[in-house]
Amino acid sequence: MPARELQERLNSLREQLDRNVPLSEEELAGLREEARQIEAQIKLEEVSPDNNLVDGVNLAVERFEVDHPDLTATLRDIITRLHSMGI
């Protein structure tokens, strides 16, 4: 169940990014790469800790929390779901 919910949040993140959020190409590419890495982790169904994955999403939260609150809320939800999966 947590993997399905996480996938739903990733889909929501992608939809937000596709709606022309005012981000630089570098920022968009970074967020898309984070989403790709999270999805790869889900597909592998590994529940071993991967601090780099969570750290990357945390950095994105810090970078976007002031200017993009909706995006930040989605990223925080993704972090919560990763933690509940043991990642």
C-alpha cells in the first residue's frame, strides 16, 4: 500500500512540473531525476535505507519551500511515504 500511495504522489509531482511551474530547466531536470530515482527504488521493491534519495528530496524542499508551496507540500508527502516504507 505505501508504494502505491508513493506512486500516486510521484504522479502528482510530475503533473505539477508539467503545468509550467516557473522553475529553471536545471531545477526541473533535478526534480524529474529525483522522481525517476524514487520510482526506480519502488520498482526494485527494496526497503533498504537509501539516505541519498531522501536527502535529495529534502534539499529540493528547502530550495522551493518559499516560492512554490504546492510543490513543496507534494515533496514533503513523498518524504513521509519514503520514511513509512523504510527508505
